[in-house]
Amino acid sequence: MRRTHTGDRKVWAALGLAVLVLALMLAACGGEEKEEPPVPPTVIPTAAPVVEAEPEEEQPAAPAVTPQPVPPETLFMSASGLAQVDLAAYLDVSVAEVTVLEPDTALLLSEPLACPDLEGENVVPYVIYLQHGRFIYPYQVYEVSGGQEPVVERCDDVLVDEEVLYVPTPDARAAVLDAVRFDLEKRGVDPNAGRFSTVRPMAWTDEALGCPVGADATPVPTLIDGYLIVFTVGSLNYEYHTDATGSRVALCEQVGNVDSVEALIAALQEQENLDVVQVEDEVARYEGLNAEGVLLELTTRGYRVGVFTFGSASDARTAAALVNDLDVSRIFVSGRLLIVQEENSPQVYSALLRLAEEVRAPVVERSNAAATPASEE
């Protein structure tokens, strides 16, 4: 009879159960496939649309302005005097009230100017500037052939001086002008009673700064940069020659108070570029003055000047007030001499002003008288 062991059956049952569980676990693990991570879609960049900018409207370019060239010294000296007289007559003021600005002002003022056209003329125009009050007046000047006086034409423009047009900052001339004021005070002249009618750079050629010296003295030749300064009080002019810093200031005493015709002629002949001829076959006569004088012709243009000798300086001044002649431009007195300038020549005016005191300007008086009725209306 066969025996069956109960313990063996239990062992085999537990083993079969374990095998079944293991098979199920293996089936579960092996049947699942690992999913790959999703691949992002490929993005193809597209170019942004090009927007064409609208073309900007072209702005008209400002006209280029070339500064006016500085006129040569000889032309500046002769033309500035003519322009000064013209502007004084145009404004109905005294010549002493019109200031000639320095030549290099043309380099500092770059505004286009409305000046007369020079069509058909083979000339080189320059511009010089004059000032009256706060207003600056340009003049176009140019030379002509044949040794004639330069052509001087007033431009239509009038500029306003904003105190930055021609005075450097700081003004290098301030110390020089202060030195002149100090010298005037020492001489008893109130510097607040007049004005500086001329302040012009100069190059002096001798140790005397270009001032007259005694007949027996000869100044040492040298080159000194400085200024010509004229201080005007009423009808009196104080002419100063200085160096560039004001450490040297010389009042050029008037050669004047010449007291005879012979002394006047000699003094005029000493001035450079001035021809003096005494007219032998003609005498000087002027309406209103009951006297005859000596007639002189000055410069190559033969400008006429009448010279009268009286008993005293007082008589000469009284006679000056009597002259009433349309051909008379200026009247001067030096000692007992009465000097009558006929043509309105700046060169002659400058020469006589060095030797005598201007007591009347009939050319200005007539201009003022002609303008009075219009102003009253």
C-alpha cells in the first residue's frame, strides 16, 4: 500500500506559487515599452517683411559765406576816410561821431552783405565797417586804375553791434585804454567828458612811437606793435600812440599853433605823401569874409586850401564865423591863422587836423539845415 507524505505536498505547492508570481512579474516588466521623449517640431524661421523708409525731403543747404578779405593798409586808410565823411553826411552827424572799425572786422563778420554789384568791372572788392551808436554800416571799396581815389559805396545792410562782433573777449585793448584815461586825468582832461573816436592797431617804426620829435632829434628805428588812439572832447582831439600793452603811452602833441603861412606850408610838407603847392597868380576869397588870403593846392589832385593871417587868434575865430560860402567844407584856426578847406577830402582834413583846431564844418551844417524841414514835418 502506497503512502503519501503530506509535508512534501505543501512544499511543492508553495514553490509553484512562487514560480507563478515570478512569471507574472516578468511578464509585466517585459511587456511595457519605454516611450521616447517627444521631439519638438522643427521651426523654420521666416524673414521679417522689409519696410522701405520713405525718402526724407532734402532741406535746402544754407549758403556758404566766405569772410571778406582784409583790405590792404593803403586802401583801408584812404577809403575809410572817404566812407567816414559819406556816412556822417548820410546820418547828418559830425565826422567825429563815426568810428572806423579795425580792418580785420571783415574776418569776424560772416553775414552776407547786400552791396552794389560790380558787373563788368575787373576789380577786387573789399568791405570796411563803420559804426555810429550801436549800428554798424558796411562799405564796399575797390581801387581803380590811373591813381584815382578808391571807389567807396555804402551797402544796404545795417548790422547791430551786440558787443561780440569785433571786440575780443577779454578785450586786449582794455589795459591800453585805461592807460590813456590815466594820462588824460593827469593832464586835467575828464575821460568821461569825451569818447574814443579811433582805436586802431598800428606798427610804429621808431622808438618815438611815430610821434613828432624835435628838429635836432632822430628817433631810433625799430618796429613796435601798438595802437593809434584818438580821444575826442568837443572839437578837440587828443592823439595817442601806444605799445601793445599800454606800458608806453605817448600823447602826440599837435605840431600846430603854426602862426604864419610859411610855418604852415613847412609843416604840411613834412607830412608823408602830401604835395603842397602855393598858387602864385590867384588869391583866396570866400563869401562873407572881407579878406584875401594865400591859396594852396594839396595832394596830386590839387585840393584847394585858403590861408588868412589876422592880428590875433580871437580875430581869426571871429572871421571863421563869417564865412558863408557853398564851396567851403571845413574851417580851422591855428594861432592867428584862419585855414579854409574847400573840397571835402579826408586826406586834406586829416593833414589839417594835425596842425590846427577845427572850428566849423560847413559841409555838415548845410546837410543838417537841408534835413531840418523834413524832420519838422
